[in-house]
Amino acid sequence: MFLFADNAFLRAADAESIVGEWQSLELGGSAVGARMKSLTFSFRGDGTFTASAIMADGKTDRHSGKYKAADGVCELTVGNEGVQKGTYSLADGILTIHDPNSNSWVKFKRAASEPSDGKAAK
């Protein structure tokens, strides 16, 4: 999985801007391009997340943990794997996550059930 296989990480300008469900559009780089078919992230307002990937072999890889996002940096903690850091950008409704360690990236769009403003439906 992009997040876990090669220490993929995020950067956030604003934690609230990433809250919601995200579905991958494009995957690239050695850590993700040939290793998985799709990736879904769910960032919740309480600082927790879940991630699910459909791997190239058809198996599903799921993980969850906590995240913090401020001042352009997002830190993810998955179990006792330690804190992971990286970069991301959000422009025109597209979330791009970049792993600077492996030079891999994933572009996401909000999941179809998510409102475009990122606020959870009631």
C-alpha cells in the first residue's frame, strides 16, 4: 500500500480541507504505480483515518491510525510503525499525495458520496 509499503507520507495546508472520503484517480512512481490498482482514504475530523488499497494481485490491504495536519505537514501514525511525514496539495478538488522518500504519488478525487465542500452529510 502506498502509505505503508514505502513510508509514504502527506503534507497538509489545512487538516479540515482533507476531511472526507477520497478515491484514487492516478497512481505513479515505484512505490505505487505497479503495486496497486486503487487506493481509498478516509480522513475524519477527529484526527483518525483509514486507508484501503486494492493491490495488483487483487488482494485488499487496509490500515487505520491517527493523523495531524498543520503548517503544510501531515503526520500519520499507524499502530506502532512510528510517525510518517510527507507532502500533499489540494487544488481544483484534486488531492495529490506525494511520498518524497520513494518519489511516488497518488491523485485523489472526493468519493461520490462526499459533498464537494468536504463536510460530512447529515
